[in-house]
Amino acid sequence: MAMDAMSSAVLQGAWRKGPWTALEDRLLTEYVQQQGEGSWNSVAKLTGLRRSGKSCRLRWVNYLRPDLKRGKITADEETVILQLHAMLGNRWSAIARCLPGRTDNEIKNYWRTHFKKARPSRRARAQLLHQYQLQQQQQHRQYLHALHLLQQQQQEMQMQLQENQQQQQQQQQVMMMAQQSPPEEDQAVITTVGNMNSMETAECYCPCPAASAVLDLPLPADDEDALWDSLWRLVDGEDGSSGGDSGEY
DNA sequence: AATAAAGCCAACCGCGGTTCG
DNA sequence: TCGAACCGCGGTTGGCTTTAT
């Protein structure tokens, strides 16, 4: 059985890919002028083009068709695209049918470029991250400041306690000198007071309302999407209602 | 001036629906 | 009726150009 051009190309995996040359465009255009649109798989057989039918159709529809409009999308066309997309969603071919001379691919690309709010680019992400780090540093400084104040407070309390302890010891000594031989119970009392003092000192390091308020500073969620959402709001200053896209992207 | 990043668009891929032998 | 071929669609990718750093 003789092998035709297409079968041969398929078996050899020899379909050409990538950008079309002027010669290929001419061959395809001549084919369509003679045979009309359709039967794309026979293009390779009849013209010798090493392109798949799919590729030929796409090239014709998106680039070679004579009724295609060249140039940028106009403001009016943009309005139509926005309105139709709001009604139809991503049905690009349906939208394209309402815009003579424009292809679905063109409209799709235009939409994605101009209206789709994509995940931030690497540069944008770096900027967002920088802003975020500055915010974190500021929070950290606030935290350290609060901690410093807390420690000062604790040191003052400790010094106060030590002074009290010294005063008590001095009083004890005075009593001892007066009585010459202190009873054992009093020793126990001194020890107990000492322990209580140390307990009070220790209590100063326990979380107090001020400290827990500092520790309750909002920390970033691990969830990446939530993080990016908040970062977007940070940059845009938006309330989350803007964007207008139906959430499809 | 060099280079990295973003913008843009043509082309490819995979999938589902339709047609035809 | 069924399976292969064909077609069309939407999503994705690759590469060239422009812009920003």
C-alpha cells in the first residue's frame, strides 16, 4: 500500500511546528482559494505542506483569512468584549462572532492581557514581599519596645522587693539582738518569707495582660492564597470588591 | 549600556462534539 | 451502530519585543 504524504509525515513524526514561513502561507492560501475552507487534513496531501490539518486550519483562521481586521482592538470593540464576556464567560468563539474580523484567539489574548488579574509577576511579588517585610520589621520593633518596657517594669519591681527583703532582715537582726536567742519558729517564718519573695519575683515573668497583648500581634497566615490576597489589598488599597472578573481565573 | 522582567501574540495541546463510511 | 477521522473550542506555552531597573 503506497504511503501518502500525510501518513508518511505522521509515521516519521515529521510535522513541522513553530512559526509559519511566507512560502507555507502562500501554499495554504492557494489551497484555500482553490479548494475552499475545510478538509484541512488534505492540505498536506495536495500541497506538500508538512503541517497538520489542525495547524493549517489555525493558521488560516487566525492569520491568513482575508476578512481579518489588522490593528489594535478599538474602544468600541473593547466595550463589546467586556459586555459579551460578562454575559457569555470564556466563550471566545461566540464573542468573536459578534466582532467581524476578529478571531477568538485575538479576543482571548486581549482579555487575558488587559483584564485578567493574574497571580502577581515575579517583580511584583518581590515588591510585595519587600513591603510585607517592612511591615513585619515595624511590628517587630513595636514588639521589642513593648518587651523592653516590660523588663524595665519587672526590674523595678524586683529592686523594690529586694529593698523590702533587706528591711525585713534588718528588722529580724534587731529583734535577734534584742532577744539574743531567736525561737526556731521565727527562722521558719524568715525562710517562708524568703520563698514567698522569690515566688513573687518569679510571678513577674509570668504572662501579664500587657505581655499577652503584645504577643497577640497579628501574625501572617501560612495559607499562601490568603497571604497574597492581603498583599494585594496592601498594594491596591482596595476593599476586595474591585476586579470585576467572575473569578474564573 | 546591560540585563531582567513584563507585555504581547502566534502557535500548540488536549478534549469533546460531529460527521461519515 | 460503531469507530475513526475531522473539526472547533478553550487553555497553555514559547518566543519575540518592549519597558524598567
